[in-house]
Amino acid sequence: MEVTKQEYVDAVVDRICQYMDREMAGILAPMWTYTWQRFWYNGGPRGRKTVDEMIKDHRYALSSRLYVHSAATWLRIAFDTVLARGKEVISLDEYSLFLKCFDVHPLSAKFAFHSLDTNHDNLLSKEEFINGGRLFFTASNSTVGDHFWGPMLA
Ligand SMILES: [Ca+2]
């Protein structure tokens, strides 16, 4: 079984361009493509990887300090320039739009949103967003970050 760039990157970029406005898509689509190039696809002629290769690459990337720093930067840019655009917080609708680009159902997005909303004000602050995303990739125990990408578990 293989993972292709088409599945991992292009399908997401297509949804970003379909669901988000031009300004948001113009930032998030290249960010997502860069993520594949920088962390998950380490060269090779095929533009695809086996699932085992992807797991190995994820394990390697997630164990590096560079990744943890880069993930926090990625999340901060996504929050500031794509989702919140000058606001301090984002709504359920804005978070749902973000996850919709990754093919997450709105009901799962709602569950994820409320999991990340640790102060229960029905809004996600930048801190809650970044903390959830960071924990999704770095925590080995169960945390609020478990549902950052919807029902997918790290
Ligand atoms: Ca909150």
C-alpha cells in the first residue's frame, strides 16, 4: 500500500482552493505542499511512498527538535495569517473550514474544537490552537491534542 503526493498533498490543496478564499488558499496551499517536501517526502523518483516508509519518515521527523519548532511555526502562521487574520480567536466555523480542507466531517470538527477549547469559551485562542496541534504530534499520552485533526490519531 502506498501514499502518493496526489493523496497527501494535491487532494488537500484542491479542497483548500475550493473551500477557502483566494487569500487564505494562497497561504495555506503552499504551506501544505512545503510540509510534504520538507518532512514527509525525502526525495526519490516516484512521488510516492509505502505506508511503512511514511511511518518511518514520520517517526524520524517527529523525533527531531527542528520538527517540533517547525510545527509550532506552521501552526502559528496558519492561525495568524489564514484562520484568524488579525483576530485573537477563531470560531467553530473557522476551525471547521480548516479541517474540511483535510476532509474532516463537520461533526468531527465540532468534537475536535470543543476538545481543544480548554477554557470553554466556545472560541479557540492561538494558544489553544497551537497547543493542540503541537500535542497531537508530540505527546505520547492522551491529551487535548488527540483530536486536533478530527478523528485521526497520531
Ligand atoms: Ca477557548
